[in-house]
Amino acid sequence: MVVSLPLMLEVIEKLLILQDRDRKIRRLQTELAHIEPERQSLKTKTAGASSDLEAGKQRVNQVESERKRLELEIEARQAQVTRYANQQLETRKNEEYQALAQQIQTCKGEITRLEDQVIDLMEQAEAAQKEVVRLRAVAVAAQQGADDLVAQLGEREKNLQKELEELQSARNQQAETVEAGVRARYERLLKTKGDNALAGVNHGVCGGCHMKLPTQVLVACQAEQEVVSCINCGRILYYTREMSLTAAE
């Protein structure tokens, strides 16, 4: 569809400025939309480091708890050895004496086994403590790094928001300079074609859909006396002297 309007070159220039501002607005909106996911990603990373640290601490507590349990069991076995030894002193029967001696031997064997386990747990506890120290350093570094990056994101978000508000204001002012009918057509194209509502003509094709244009459309674009739309995609067409109306061979 073609709509006749005076000073068409000026109208196209105004639309191109408007389109440029809309592109910048969309870019800023995209950047702003990425900030919150980045912020959440940083929080997830620090939460992961904190979770690893807590898991390390729990491991230390579990090892210590098991070591204390074994030490209590050793004390119980030692108490049994003492009790059996006292019973040996009181008995006069050889069979009972030998049975108690066997019990004492069994308890001492258990004590040795448990003491070996305690030593192993002490080594595990030492390794677990070192791991906790390492995980704490990692968590602290992650938190500090995240705090710095979150602060930077906040500042960036603030600046982008300010720039966006200024650009939207300038965009609205620019839109007011465009004739209402043409502006309405542009706004409709903006919704369906993204930030490519206007397309240049070069080598006889539309710069938006890249389809060949009829001669009458090319002539109308060159005349710059009316708003011309692509018959294929509906975009508003424009032509500059740097472009070529001749179809590419």
C-alpha cells in the first residue's frame, strides 16, 4: 500500500531515527533482562560453596562422633578385662580360670582392633579438618567475589535503567514528530518485524525479506514522494544514493 505524504524524505529520516532508538531500547532491555539471572547464578555458586563447607564440617563431626564411640567401647572392654582379671583371682577352679583367661584375651584383641580403628579415624579427622580449612577459604573467596560482582551488576543495572529511561523519553519525543498514520503503521510493523520495521532497497531487493521488488516500487522509492511498503513483507522501504536500484547480476 502507498500513502502520499509531503516531505517524504524527512519522514523516512524521522522513522530511521525512531527505529534506531527502538533498537537501542531493545538492546538495553535485553541486557537488563540478563542481570537478574546472572545475580541468581552468583548466589547459586556461593550457596554451593557454602553447602560444600557445611558437608565438610558434618564429615568432621561424624568422624569425631565415631571416634568417641569407639573410645567408649575401648573403655568398656578394658573394664571387662579388669573384671575378668579380678574374677581370676577369686576362682579356684582351673576351668573357670582358663575360661576367664580366654575372655581376657578376646577383650584385648577387641581393644587392639578398636584402637586401630581409632587411629584410622584420627587420621581421617585430620584430613577432614584440612579439607574444611580449604573449603572455608573457597567459600570466603566465592562470597567475596560474588559480593563484588553483585555490586557491579547492581551499578550496571542502575546505569542501564537510567539510560533506558532517557532513551525511552527521547524515543517518545521522536515518535511525536512522525505523522500519526505513518507512526501507527510503523508501530504495527515493530510488533511483527522486531526492530526491522524499515528496510533499505539495494540491488532491486528488499533489505528485510530479500525479495525482488517490482520496477514501480523501486521508482517510487527513488522519487521519495510517498511512503512505500514492500509488497512481500510489508516493511517500509527507503532508498539512499549509496544504494543501487539495479538488480545484482
